[in-house]
Amino acid sequence: MNGMFSARNRGSVLRAMEGETFDLLVVGGGITGAGIALDAQTRGFRTALFEMHDFAFGTSSRSTKLVHGGLRYLKQFEVKMVAEVGRERAVVYENGPHVTSPEGMMLPIYREGTLGRWTTSVALAIYDRLAGVRPGERRRMLTAEETLEKLPFLKRNGLLGSGYYVEYRTDDARLTIEVIKKAVEAGARAVNYVKAERFILEGGKVAGVEATDMLTGREHRIRARKVVNAAGPWADTLRKIDGSPKGSTLRLTKGIHLVFDRSRFPLKHAVYFDHSDGRMIFAIPRGCKTYVGTTDTDYDGDIAHPRMTKADQAYLLAAVNGMFPGLRLTEHDIETGWAGLRPLIAEAGKSPSEVSRRDEVFVSESGLITIAGGKLTGYRKMAETVVDRVARQLAKEGIRIAPCRTRHLPVSGGDVGGSAGFPSFVERKVHEGVKLGLSAVEAEALARFYGSNVDRLYRLADELRQEAGGAPMPLPVLMRLAYAIEEECAATPTDFFLRRTGWMLFDLPAVMRYKDAVIESMARRLDWTENEKQRHAADLQQAVEEATVAVGRESAH
Ligand SMILES: Cc1cc2nc3c(=O)[nH]c(=O)nc-3n(C[C@H](O)[C@H](O)[C@H](O)COP(=O)(O)OP(=O)(O)OC[C@H]3O[C@@H](n4cnc5c(N)ncnc54)[C@H](O)[C@@H]3O)c2cc1C
């Protein structure tokens, strides 16, 4: 990537951008903005993207982390959306099997439940058909005994059986970063910690943005023919700056997740089950942990730092203890958790769970294009719709249009021979990693996590070996850190621990073990002053508190 996505080069990339006029500037580095930047750049548009925090800081690191068609939306007869989004599952999987993987999902059926055996079977069959599910992954109906074999801790009373089907599990923040990296590999410019403050207007039309580098305080003016607002929960804020909204476009609802150790919540298969109020809850195994979610409540507090409340926790604990009564989970068993905001399109008179998850494009008088709503899973299709629109507008200005190219385009790290080739790819890379002196377990973990980019980490091994010898950080951790800084624009320790590795949520002991060494190493590589070092250390501490102690604290508006 020629250093274009190195955290060391953020400043110089930004300065160089001031001398250019981009075809398209995307504001927002969540999955929506990432998808648009990739689609646009690969069609030949000169594309830029700004993110005011870290990439995937917003909703795109705080979802249920599933690539799914939204089975429950069938209940609301959102057939078109289920069909469209459901079909995208296979596309997302094939283009990045290192970041998305199939996950067997159980749907338990109870005598007193909202779905009977027959309705579940029919609903899942419709889902198979709508989502174009592959033959090997189509639904199966299990008896009560078969269900308990797979889920021995499940409530037995009234159990009639279950539906077994396949969804896909992902790491939302990593999916986002892999999409942005691909866009940058294709020539796009993407910079984190740059906030679009105001729009540049020419003849009443948006012609770029005035932005602030949040790490240095410097101001930048970046010109672009078209600007897309992909600011997720902040979309209305940007529309207000543009002077465009007639009332609120969005309705924000909060959803939280709780993480337990597998020893306290042993789960072999993901489960999708009814809460007593009829809402559906996921419990999903992930490595040594199990996580549970989610809630759905209206929200009007601080958008950047939604917090979970005692009531949110109690709601999920009641759901889990109702379905797995023997576990007797309490708040003391909660290890970590996160809260995210759904940027839903406002619909009057509906409860949070009833509001549609559809996406919509709004074009203001100034020409600002806003994309709002939608799901992680449908990001590629959403991007196609938006860029088609931009392409039609630019065509009027004589700029050539190419068709969308992302359907069969692997994301960064996804050149592994598709899902079918991934296992043999991993095998080969384990072999190579062992030759470099890694253990087979370390090499496999790296190959699965980084996909084809593992070669770039392997290339760093030799030069880092010496540093690792004297550092309180094993070589594989140092390789991850150096790669995150140099090729994934990780600019702070929190970027590394929360959104580049996911350890903050799923391996907190690793954060505690390596945090001092990571701060020292980043300070050296990024030339921090003592003040900057202290500030980033304090931010990391706050992020750890948010992921742990903040569980139970009321939202501070
Ligand atoms: C609890 C929950 C569970 C979910 N589960 C799933 C799921 O399992 N599967 C699924 O498919 N979908 C799921 N979703 C939906 C999905 O997560 C979202 O649709 C998606 O992440 C939204 O992405 P986005 O890019 O639009 O918004 P965001 O990820 O929030 O990105 C917007 C970005 O814009 C940036 N920004 C804002 N203003 C500015 C500015 N002025 N300058 C620069 N940058 C700016 C923000 O910092 C932010 O990072 C879930 C959502 C929630 C809340």
C-alpha cells in the first residue's frame, strides 16, 4: 500500500489530499462508508474517506457480529429485505472467508413458545429459498433429544425440538477495516481521526469539506465533486450542518451485548431464542467466550459513548437464565460488554423492534447524498446503490461510469481461494510460519485472522525478532502491532486492542498483559511526546472501563 495506510503517514497523506479534487468524498468510516469507498474507487472514481474517530468506531464495531438475512424480519413480512440481505451473506463470506465464517444456529421450539414446530420449519424453508441458501446449509428440524445433545443446558420443560440452520459470524470492525484496506489498495485515500466540520459550497452546491485532524488540531480543506454522508448515527448531525433536514431522518435505538467466559456459559452452538416479551435474543460462542444480545430501546444520549444500564443487563440476564436455567448467571459473571446504536429510518408509531432495518438514500438541495439505515450484511449492495446514483450525477458532468465490480472482489486478505480454498491455504501458511520459528498454533491463528495478508506479517518477522527478544511482548503480538500501525492505520492503543484485534472484548487478560509494552512501542514508532503517551494511555484505560466496569453505570448524557 506504499505507506498510504500507515499511521505514521496520516499527516502527509492529508496534506497531499489538499492539492487534489476528488470525484467522491465519503464522510464516515463505518461499514457503509467503507463499502462506498471500495465500490467507487474500483469503478475508477478518485475517492477519499474521512472518519472522525477510528475506523469502525461507531455502530460497525458494536453489532451482534453476524452476517445474516434477519430471519425475524419474516415475522414483519419484510420479504424483499430478507431476500436481498440473505443473498448477500454468501457474497460477504466468499469475498473474505478469513473474516466471516458459517455458524450453525439453533432455534429452540417450546410448547408455550411463539413459534410451533410446523411454523418454524416453514419459516426456515422460506428463509432458505429467499436467501438462496446452499444445499449443505439448508435447515434441518431436530427432535427434543437431538436438541439437548447439542445444547445440554437448555431448558427442558416444554421443549419440542429445534430448527437448525446456518448463519455467518464475523468480526464487524475487522470486516470494515478489510474493506477500507481494499479501497486503499485500489488507490483510495482514507484517513481516521479527521472530522468533517463544514461543507465547502460553490454556487449553493457541496464541493468538499473543511475538516479537522483530531490528533493534531490542524485544519484541512478537501475538494470533491460529490460528497456522501455515511455518518451512521451522526447522519442527522451532518444533515443539519448542510441545512438539509426537515425533521429527523433517524431514530436511534440502543442494543447491548454481554460477554461471559465459556466455563460459565458453555455453548457449543449459537442459539436464537425467545425472551418472555417475545423479542428474539442471540447467544453466540466465540473462542473461549460466549456473548449474548441484544436489547432494543430508544436512545437520545451521547452518540459516541452509549452505555449499558443495570436494566439492560438485567434484561439479558433474565433471558439467558430463562432459557438456560441451570447456569444461574449473575452480573458478576459478566466479563465485558458493549453498547451500540442502530441508525434506523424514523417511522412514526412503531416500537423500536418494529422499525424497519431498510436503508434509504436522501439527496439534499446542496447535492449532499446521505445514506442511512441498513445492515452490516447488506453493505455491498447499499454501496452499489449509492455509487450508481453518484455515477449518474457525475455522468452529467462528463465523467465516465463503470459498472459495480465488488460482487466477486475479495476484500483485503481475502485472496485465499474462496471459502473452498481457505482450509488448504491455512495449512500452507502454518507450514511457512513454522519455518519462520512460530509455533503451529501461533501460525494458524495468524493465517486465519489475516488471510492472505499473513504474508505481510511474515515478512515483518525477521526485523521484529530482535525487538521481540528484548521486549515483554512475544513475536506474534509484535507482528500484529507493527502490521496494525504500518498497514491498518492503528493510531492509538485502543485502536489496536479494541478494533484491530478485538481483545478488549474477547481476551481482556491479553490487553492487561501487553498494554504497557504496546503503549511504549507505539510511542516509539509514532514519535509521541510524553503528553501524547499519557493521553493515549488514559484513553485506553477509559476504553477498558467502558468495556468492563462501566457495565451497570447509567449513561452520562
Ligand atoms: C446492537 C446492534 C446489533 C446489530 N447487529 C447486526 C448484525 O448482527 N448484522 C448486521 O448485518 N447488522 C447489524 N446491526 C446493524 C449494523 O451494525 C449497522 O447497520 C452498521 O454497522 C451501520 O454502519 P454505518 O457505517 O452506517 O455507521 P457507523 O458504523 O456508526 O459509522 C459511521 C461513522 O461515521 C463517523 N462520523 C460521523 N460524523 C462524522 C464526521 N463529521 N466526520 C467524519 N466522520 C464522521 C463516525 O465516527 C462513525 O464511525 C446491528 C446494530 C446494532 C446497534
